[in-house]
Amino acid sequence: MENAMITMKNINKGYMLGEERLPILKDINFQVNKGEYVAILGPSGSGKSTLLNIIGGIESYDKGEIIINGAAMSAMNEKQTTLYRREHLGYVFQFYNLIPNLTVKENIEVGAYLGSNPLDVDDLLHTLGLWEHKDKIPSQLSGGQQQRTSIGRAIVKNPDLLLCDEPTGALDYNTSKDILKLIEDVNRKYGNTIIIVTHNDAIKLMADRVIKLRD
């Protein structure tokens, strides 16, 4: 437990559909250690993204407990949850959500302003393979380059935990492999704990551990 970043204890989550409750997650138990690279796999509708949003403090859960760095999430008030997301969390989405009139470097710098101990932006641009594109705006980039930029924005504040929700979902096969390799490189270079939700089986060869959700 000493090396645990996240401990999930009997997490349950459901939604009301009319007058009936539709269960999404049932008795989820696992632990993620600091610096670990974990993939969550499962069929569409199995609750992967919901689980990631719960870890990120974006969605609530009905029963159970999440322990983050020794602190119970249920005991956090709204301000503490916001600070947790700001100080400790980076989020990469399937769609890049870049600011269209800012350059690659400026989009990444937006993330740097949120962290108290940000990474060097120029060094990160080199790591991401974006140095030559740093002055371009998103519309001048390929999908893979835009996703690299969004990863840069998430990682530049040097978060303890990087959450990736289907980061290759909008990309072709070869670009997807490149992005997955980049996330692996980020984990090795900066030591962040990474949880990635994906349907891409290639991740099984890269992650330290795979957690599978049943439908």
C-alpha cells in the first residue's frame, strides 16, 4: 500500500433510466502504484470512460471508496477536489480540445500556468517531436500532431497522474501506434503514473498492467 497512488474499493456507479437504475460499474477493486502505466480495456459500454472520470473527480460514484495518495476522495470538498485536479492531474481526451488561435507552444504553455512545478516547455517540445511545429496553429497540424500537443498541454504541469481517455480513437492505425509509444516514453522519462482507457490491443504490449472490464 505504501507505493499506491490510487486504491479503488468496491466502486459502484449507475444512472437512472426512467424509473430504473442502470448499473455501469459494479464492485470495482484495483490498485495503481506510483509511476505505473496501466491500461483499462473493455468493450464499448463497459464503463471505461466513466471509471476514468470518477478517478479524475469529474463524476461521482454511488458506493465504495477511492483513496488518492492516502486521502479518501469522499472526504474532499469541492475546493479540495478542484485543487486535486489542478495540482495532480493531467487529462488527455480523444478529441484534442486545443485553442484554435494559439500556436502549439502557446497551447502547451496554457497547461504550464496551472502547475506549481511545470516542466521546461522547450525540452518537452523536443520530447514530443513538435519543436519544428511550435509556431503553427492547430489547423496547420495533422491529427497526430494535434494529439501530441494535447499530451504536451496535459503533461507540462508535471502531474502525478495522467489520465488518457481513448487518445488514439480519432487517429489511423500507424499514428495511433506512434501516440501510444509517445505516452510510453513520457511515462519512462518523467515518471508520471498513467492510466489509459483504450480499445487498442497494441497497448497490451506497452503497459505495465492491463485491467479488463467485462460488459
